[in-house]
Amino acid sequence: MASSPDASDAVDAADALLTLAHELAAMGTAGAAGAAEGVRLARKISLLIHLLEEIREFVSRRGGKAPGPSTSTPAKTPLSCLDDLAVALETVKRFMFLSGRTKAGFGESSDSDSISKNLAIQYQYVTWLLEKILGNISYEHFQISDEVQEEVELVRAQLSRETAKNGDVNVNVFEEIYSMLSCMHFKDFKRQRSFKFEAAPEDTACVIDSNLRNMVTVLAEVSGKSSCEAERMTVNLMDRLKLIRCTQHCKSGNNGIKASNLGSSTVDDKKHDSLVIPEDFRCPISLELMKDPVIVSTGQTYERAFIQQWIDCGHRTCPKTQQKLQNLTLTPNYVLRSLIMQWCEANRIEQPHRSACGRMRSDGTFHEITGDKSLISSLVSKLTSRSKEEQRSAASEIRSLAKRSTDNRILIAEAGAIPALVSLLWTDDQKTQEHAVTSLLNLSIYDHNKEMIMLAGAIAPIIEVLRGGSMEARENAAASIFSLSLIDENKIIIGGTPGSMEALVELLESGSPRGKKDAATALFNLCIYQGNKSRAVRAGILKPLIKILKDSSTSGMLDEVLTILSVLVSNHEGKVAISKANTIPLLIDLLRTGQPRNKENATQYCSLYVKRTARIWLVWEGWGPVIPLTEVAKTGTERAKRKATSLLEHLQKSQIL
């Protein structure tokens, strides 16, 4: 195992990691990441840049030295995770290259199903590896801030879900292969006792050759290893299998132990004398070829009709794992469906047609999506026309269709409209731009389209529309940001996009009444994520908020303002800025003269502010809050009464009253 780096090595390693992360993130932004999986990985890497920046700052400040007494134990040090993370990011980079090369048509093969399946295996391994390495990082050692920890844990959760999307996770196989790759990486391969270069046992080879050998080969490729090294790994993994088989035989006396001890899909008990549907393509409930595969919250995939029937019967567990379903959302597994269609085409069998695309009647049965597919296809093609008039007209009609129904939103997205609409956001024709951003807003109502819009790189052009479009376009751009930010990952991406907070704050300050409301709603939702609170404060959010508080003619937005302030006060920069802005006297006035709902929110904000800001003790009495708070405690809404009473008791105990 490699020794801990010295001070300069640690700084160099942190610098190299940060540079590599920026490179990978840029690949996703520039569309150079290949397939959609590569773009998703690039987005997740971009969320890790703040982590790497804090690690770089730490090792620079400490000179790469760990705090506390040194130890002579051979265990990994916290700094050694930099090496592991470098390996993981390099693996991500190779996957992006491989998927991009396949997308570009290099290495074409008649066996397209095999190529897609190999990429799926590589993607599953890459997401598993990155999640594993991130889990080994010591937040305490590197003094990682709470906001960045929140980002990393969100990325880890998303990586875990991505890993599960491609079927059962071969954790044990991945662990074994990763161990061998680590040994090779540290030039210590031959010293590992369990990995001896011997010929494969004949009985083992016949069992695993067709599946495990291919898995090792494709994972060696994405890890940058040669075919010779892949063969060595296969031989040693076979040797490992033999050891497990012997151990299990001694324990159970059963000669029939299979190699599946290494993973759920290491060995398939398939018949080769006739065409057999791959197990991953069968619904675990019906055992039939899936037409419309969907993923449940445990990560398992089922045919939509059968899992929906299971849920409709009152079951709240996963049929395959018996785990409790955290939610009843059924997410379309588009990757698996694509693989099934390709397999059907390669084997010349009738391709399954979905009986539904996520639409159900109230009785649990399915129906075909209704909509004029030919019309939609024609409109989408016109979005890329050389005629600006055709573009404008098509965008207008798509805007109208997307507003009408979920069926239309699905069909429009499936016809490829989203990338074309994103491109139109850059047009200098303001009316076309307005139709395009509103179309994206309407399409984003359907949750799956949110991901497609993000993958199309829509945030940067939406921000440009928010800055310089027509007022209606700016309003709908802000509403689009709100809709997209309903997904937690997108809160981070949007908040981290240069100019996003400033553009929303500008609309909040000088927009139309509707624009201000849209901006306030988007800002509130973005600021739920801790890291965006500081960004909003630095973007100048308090200036328009205080202006609205002071202007009684804008009382229709007081609730939005108070809600945003309540969120910002939980952040250190927010507390400091709010204290300087002298907001409490304005809130006391609201307690005296505001509407019941305004009083309730003002009381809530005062309660949060008082309990989180020590400076309040020195000046509270001068603001005369006792009478209005006592009045609210008697006559306010039920929630306002509780908050006012609690605040008065808190102040009494603190000897302020």
C-alpha cells in the first residue's frame, strides 16, 4: 500500500484532483461526455468541486499533515483517500470517453445489444466506485463545512440510485475486482495471497466464462487495464471462486454451490440450446419480457402493470426484496427499455409495445397515450428550421400543446423537442425565446422531463433569458427555475450556475408583480439548500426584501418575504446581513397592523431571529414588542398564538422582559 504523501505531494494531489474535476464538469457542459450517463456523471462531479476546493485549502493550510499524534499502523490515512479519489475520477473520465466513442459510431458492431450492456455494466461499476470512495472521506479530518457535506451526501445518494438503476448490484464482484485493480495500481499485485497467477480450474471456467469473464474485461477496460491484465484478473477471480466453492462445500456438504456467492448475477442458470429471455429483461412478478419497465424506491425494476397491481392491492413492500417502499413513485427505466428493444431487434423477435407511458386510469388499468404524434413530430422538426417564422410558430404551438395535458408533455419530450427548445433560448427573436422558455416550463410539470431539461444544459440559457428577455419570458424563466429546483440535486446545480441568484434578485427588485412573485418563489425554493443561502445574501437579496417590507402597497408579497427571511436566518451570513438591515422594527409594525396571516409569519420570523441572534438581547426592549406579541397571543391564528406565547416565555426566562 502506498505511503502517505508528504506536504508538497498532498498539495499537488489536491491540485490535480481539482483540475481533473473541473475538466470532467466542463465535458458535461460542452456536451463532450458522450451518452446521457456521461452527462449525469459530469453533473455529479461538478457538485464535488466545492469538496475538492475545501480539501485543497486544508492541505495547503496544514501542509498535508494530519492533526493529532502519528501512528505506525499500516491502515490507510485520511490523506490516502486522495489517491483513491484520483483513481475513481480517472475511471469516470475513461467511461465518458468510451461512451462518447460508442455514441460517435466508433467500434460499431452488429451486436449493439452487447455494446449497450457492456456500457451499462461499466456505468454501474463507475457509480458504485465513486460512491464507495466518497464514503471513505473523513469530513472531520479535512474540516469540511456542513454545506459541502450536505452536497457530498446528496451526490452519494444519487450515485447509489444510479447504481441500482441497472439491476441488482454485483457488490462482491465489484469489491473483488476493485481490490485487484488497487493492487495493480500500487504495484503490489503479485504479493496478494488470494490472487495467484494460476491456470483456471476447468470446472470453474465452464461455469463463469460467458458472464464473469466479460464483466472483468469491460471493467478492466474502463479502469485503463490491458487485455492481458484483464485475463490475469479473470484467472485470479476464478481462483477466488474455487476457494469459495470449496469453503461452502466443506460447510454444507453440497456439491452444487454456484458461483453466485460472488454476486446476484455473476452466473445465470440459463439454457443455451434455445433463445432464452435474459433474466434482467423479465419482470420478477410475471417472469415475462417487460414492455414498460419501471423502478421502485428500492431500486428494483418491474413491469409497470404488475407492480401497480401489487400496490393497488395494498402492498407497501418490494416484492423481490421485501423492503418497505419509501414512496410509491414508479420511475420509467428508459435504459433497460432501450436494451430490451435492441435485444428484440438483434434476435428478430417482435418488439414489445408499451400499453402505457406512465398513464393510469383511476381503476388501475392502462391506456395508450392520446395525442397527435405526427403533428408533434412535424412541429419538433420545424424548431430547427432555417426560417425564424417557422421556429416561432412551432414553438408557440408546442407551448400550447404542452400546457394542455401530461400525454402531450410525454410525447413532445419523446419526439426530441427539449434540446431544440433549449437551443432556441439563445435566439435574438424575443417572441421565439418567450415561447421556448414557456414550453420548457410546461414540459417540466412532468417530473421525468425535469431530468431531460437539465441534461440538455438548459440552466445557463434560462438564466440569460431571465436577464435580458421580455418581461413575460423573464417571469416564465423564473417559474421554470422553481419547477426544476423541486429536485434537490437541481437546487445545487442552479444555485452554483454563475449569475443565477443575481438574475433572480434583479427580477425580485424590478420585475412586474407576477415576476416578483415568481422570483421570490424560486429564491425561496433554492435557499432550502444551505449552500444557496450565502449565495443569495451575496447577490443582494436583502435589499428588495426590505423594500417590500417597507412598502405597504406590496403587502400581497409580505408572506413570501417573511418566508424567505425565515430561511435565511438559519445561515450565518444571513443572520449577520439581516441584523445589519434592522428588520425587527419593521416586523413589530406588522405585528401591530398586519393581516392575520402576516402577523403569523412575522411572529414565526421574530421567534427564529430572537433564538438565533444574540445581538437582539441588547436592543429588544427598545422596540416595544410586548404589547403586539401579547395581542397576537390572544387574538391571532392558532399557530400565531403558539409562536407568540412561546416567544414571550422565552424572553421572560432570558430576563429580557
